[in-house]
Amino acid sequence: MDSFLIKGGVPLHGEVNISGSKNAALPIMAATLLTDEPCVIRRVPDLSDTRFMVKILESLGAQVKFENGTLTVRAKKIKGYADYELVRKMRGSICIAGPLLARLQKARISLPGGCIIGARPINLHLKGFEALGVKIKIEGGYIDATVKKLIGSSMFLGGRAGPTVLGTANVMMAATLADGITVIESAACEPEVVDLANFLNAMGAQISGAGSPTVTIVGVEKLHGVEHEVIPDRIETATFMVAAGATDGEVTIKGGRAEHLRAVIDKLSEAGVAVERRGADMVVRRKGKLKPVDIATLPYSGFPTDAQAQMMALLVLAPGISIITERIFESRFMHVSELARLGAEIEIEGPSAIVKGGKPLSGAPVMASDLRASAALVIAGLSAKGSTQVNRIYHLDRGYERMDLKLKKLGARIQRVQEK
Ligand code: EPU
């Protein structure tokens, strides 16, 4: 298991190029199963999660080539079965269910199970499929889904914590080839859902309203091959913005999209970190002293849960009290006890973390628990005095493309330590 060794206290300076979005790429990769024609997807980030999705597509019978960020998939003949060993490793793999149902009228997929950030049920995905006429049986840890013909219908997909991103994606993909019209109410509005809808429409689907809470899909007979470029990763962008602020540096972000990050930019500005647009780039630097901020994570266009941990790593440096409330996932505070190892003072009260900020951090060995928690620990290590070793960096490799190299280019003293 690799780790990062960070010698902190160096302000980040320079330019960073943002990669394609992981969470847009994964469902788009699954959507290639909807046609027997070749699809070409550009700007696919080279991550362990996307590599894993390649394996899943191959296991289903697709031919896949992944070179220099361009992925070519031809799913000429596929099967509808994905086993536990494949699905349990990446929860996002559940989004193959919709395409398999549309293409083969059946899908047998292992239940993904929970993960460290929460229970992560899929009841809303199943509710959506059932509304399209799918019969679902759960047996031996597997979902057995079958349908004679998918029939469009109206459904409400809001859940306990609001809409579901991959649930919306899954049902949208299934409905592209259904008979008639499907209307999803309380659909997720995330930019990744919009990117998927754009991909599907380019394949010949008829989807309108993506990006709003009501998405309408008029079923079509067939979808065809297409070329597409994935949107930039808004969470990677947010991570580098926070890192620039936390280290008191100045970073020019290239290839990110400010319009996908309004809530993050707003909170950064409240905290004393300015994001200035310069043409297509964004320049991030502190403006005066850091200030405490209250944040609640929400579905898009609210503050993203995927940037909560990183923002906490900034707010531990801001003198005063910040309250961070996690409203999407029930146990997404695993980074708190690790940040405490660096000297941060944080208390958890129900769904909120109360950050008593302003004490300087000092380096220590810490353990990454999930993807975004790892990013928070890296940011904290970069701003701490002394050395921080972030262990179990494989979590970070799931979702950040060459993060250590990008940080090195910005002047960070960071090294990947490979364990034999
Ligand atoms: N939920 C249900 N029932 C369902 C589905 C979801 O109750 O059937 C609940 C979840 O438990 C959670 C909330 O709804 O409380 C939102 O979950 P959602 O379904 O939107 O999450 P997801 O689609 O499984 C994607 C991202 C996550 C990101 C969330 C929220 C991918 C591959 N994953 O997950 O990304 O946190 O949306 O924005 O797109 C990450 O990149 O680090 C990551 C965890």
C-alpha cells in the first residue's frame, strides 16, 4: 500500500490542469453498453476507478481500448451478469444496471453493499426500474432484474437526503430505449447527470430537462455510437482551490468550470480565499486572514458533500468556530479523528462537526479512510509544520489523477512511498 510523505509549510504556486470528471466518466462508460456501435470518450481520467470500470465492461463482453485519456468501447455482444467480486470493489458499478436492462431486458448484479461513508442503499434505483415495469428479485446477495419490454412512466426519485445521482443516471439510461415517455421527478441536477444526458442525446436519445428536477425521456428504438468529451472534474478543481487557500499560495486553475462550483467559490470567499476568473482560468489566493464559515452539504447546486472534508482541512486553520453539517451521507466524518492527529480541534455533534480553528497544525502519520478524506489529509499535511505521512493512498488513487505529480509541479514537497 503506497503512502504520501509530505513536508508541509510550502505555499503552492503555479498552474494546475484539471482532469476529466470521475463521476461523469463512470456512468458515461456504462452508457456505452446501450449500443453495439463503437463509442469514443475523450478526457477520461486515468484512475483506479475508471480502470476498474474498464474491467467491468470487458467482463460483460465489450472490447475496450484506453490510451492517453481516450477510451474506445465496442459492446457488440454482451452478457447481463456482473458478480460480487467486481461490484463490491466499486459502488459506482451499479450504473451498469440501467444499460443492461435497456439492451438485454435483464440484469443480474451483485448488491453493492455499503461503504465507509454510509449505508448507501439502492432502493431508489430499484423503485425507478420497477416504475418502468422491471420485476426485481433479491436473492443470495444479487439483484435479479428482468422485464419483457421497458415501458415509460412517471416516477418520483427523491429520497431521505434528496435526489440520487447514480439512481437518476441509471433510470435515465434504462428509459432511453423504453416504449413511451418517462418523467423523473426530483431528479438529481448534478453537472455529471447533464453530461450523461448530453452523451445519451448524442447517441440518439431524446432527453430534456437534465440539470433540472424534472427530466423527460422519450424512448427511442435504437442508439448509435458517438464521440464525446467528459466535463472537467469539479471536485478535483475544488480540492486544488482549497489547497491553494490552505497553504496561502496562489494557484491558477486551468480547464475547470467556475459555473459548476458556485457554492464552493462562495464559501471560499466567505472564508477569505478569493477565486478570480481570468479568461478561461481561475486564480485562487487568500484575501486577508482566514475566517470561520458555516457549511451544510446539499444536493447540487448546494455545497457538495465530496468537497466537505477538504473544506474542513481549510477551516481548521481559520481562527474561530466553523460548523460543518453533512446532510448527504451519515458517516462522512472519518477524517475528523485523523485531522485531530495533526492538532486540529473538532467535535462531532450529530450530523455536524464543530471546528475550533486557528491552531497551527503539525505533521503526523495519518490514515486515509476514503477518497475525499484522503484529499483532506493531504491538504492538512501541506499546510502543517513538519512531516506528514498519509497512509493508504490507494483511496486517493481511485479518484485523483496523478495528484502527487500535480502538487509537485505547484512546489509541494510530496513524495509517493511505495511499499514492497
Ligand atoms: N440514497 C438512497 N437510496 C438510493 C440511492 C441513494 O437513500 O437508492 C441516498 C444515499 O444514501 C445518500 C443520498 O441518497 O444519502 C445521495 O446518494 P446518491 O445516490 O446521490 O449517491 P451516489 O449516486 O451513489 C454519487 C457520487 C458520490 C457522491 C454522491 C453525492 C459517483 C460514482 N458517486 O454517488 O461520489 O458523493 O453522488 O453527490 O458518481 C466521491 O466521488 O467521492 C463520491 C462518493
